[in-house]
Amino acid sequence: MTVYIDPPAWPGHGRMWSHLVSDTSYDELHDFAARLDLPRRAFERDHYDVPAHRYADAVAAGAVEVRSREVVRLLLAAGLRRRKGSGSRLP
């Protein structure tokens, strides 16, 4: 059971963002995000959006740093990938 984070390379709302994902379950991801005090509204389909200033906090809490391409591969391999238009934001 591992949670992964990519570098803050995604622009939005005047800042840069990372993606936080699990290779096991959404429950594991939600639990990890709660320990970081990330709001549930930061969850989008299959990942949490993490602002750049919280990146180091996620890594210190145990998130494994990976490249952005690896995030998608991990989600696909775990069967957790949800594409846009696939339904609810919250599983």
C-alpha cells in the first residue's frame, strides 16, 4: 500500500499543483489525504490535487515521488483510473 505524488507541474488558479494517487484503493488515498488535512473537495475523479506549497508535506508523510507519467500508469495498473466524464467526483 503506497501513495504517490508527482512534481508540482500543473498550473491552475494562479499556482502549480501535484497529483496524489494510490495504487491500492480510494480509501487509502482518502485516509492519507485526511492525515495531511487536504480538503475532500481537492479530490477529482481518481486523485487529489495538491498545491506546490504542500508537496514537501506529502513526501514527509510518506508519499513516494514519481514522474507525472507514472501517476497514470499506476492508476491504470490498479484499475483506479477514472477519465473525465466518468461520473461523480467522490467515489
